[in-house]
Amino acid sequence: MMRNIVIGVGNVLFKDEGVGIFASKYLEENYDFEGDLEIIEGGTLGFKLMTYFQEYDNVIILDTVSIEDKPGEIFRLPSDVLLGLGQYRKTAHEVEIVEMLEIVSVLENHAEVTILGIIPEDIVSVEIGLTKKIEERFEEFILQTIKELDSIGIKAIKKDNKSVKDIGLQLIGSYNGEHLSRIPNEEDTTWS
């Protein structure tokens, strides 16, 4: 039985740098999958990636990619291509992914690693929520992921229609300056 995993990597505190996290959560909330698939939000995983690269057959990483091109462009980077892209390493997690790949690539058994990356517009501002440009391309990013899963025999079945904003509010309670307001309930005595 093939073991497959989707890892959303990134940091939601810096605008578009959270795109991988939002995407993995979006997949979980809006789709059911037929086949052996695990989905995790990796945050900034570092060396933990090693174990995934060794224990799974297919690893699909959703992340930003720092390639000189237009924000919102989507790239599919198989690990061998990634290893050749020196200038790709901009954010800490991009560096870590490549470093882990370099280490496991010499091992006999390691996963087929594919990165689906989207070029961010803003990974500097401290705010939770994607930029307009990345929001416009988000659905396409999700469809590319579903296509990638399909190619390894995993079928996606749509079950819900939550927006990326819904996901952000649900996950963190904030999205581009909008916040969930907490309403105290009657029994909540800590408010008195």
C-alpha cells in the first residue's frame, strides 16, 4: 500500500507565506479523499521533514516558491529540479526543504517528493491573510494539488465550499484584519 502525504508548509503570520498552511487546511475542510492520504499543516517543520521523506512513498509539499516570476504563478517542482535550483532558497522553510532533500537523496529508500509552489506577493508584512493576487490564484493552486493527487491514484470528492477566508478565521480567528468576535455565553462567569 502506497503511503501518501500532503504537507502544507509556511508561516501564517507573514501574509502569503501562509499559503501552504491555508491550502492544506482548505483541502481537509472541503474535500474527502479516496485512497491512503494524510494531510498535515507542517508550519516550519525543519528536520521533521526527514521522517516524512523516509516513511512515505509520495510527499507533496504546498509552499511558496521564491523564483523570479510574477506573483501568483504556480510551479510544479519535482525534487530533482528543486535540488538544482540554488536561488530558490529564500525563506527558512524553503531552505530546510532543500537541505532535507539533499540529505535523503543519497538514501536508498525515500519518497517521491513534489513541491507545488506559488510565487508570493508579500511575505514581509506581519498580517494573517493572503494578498488579493494570491487569493485570486488560490483555487487554481488547489486544483493543481488535486490533479497531482489524481496522478498518484488519490481521488478528491468535494464535500464543502468554505472560502480561504473562512478557513483563516476558523484556524486562527483572524484574516486580513477581520477578527472573529468571541461572545461570552450566560454560564461564562469569568467575564463578570
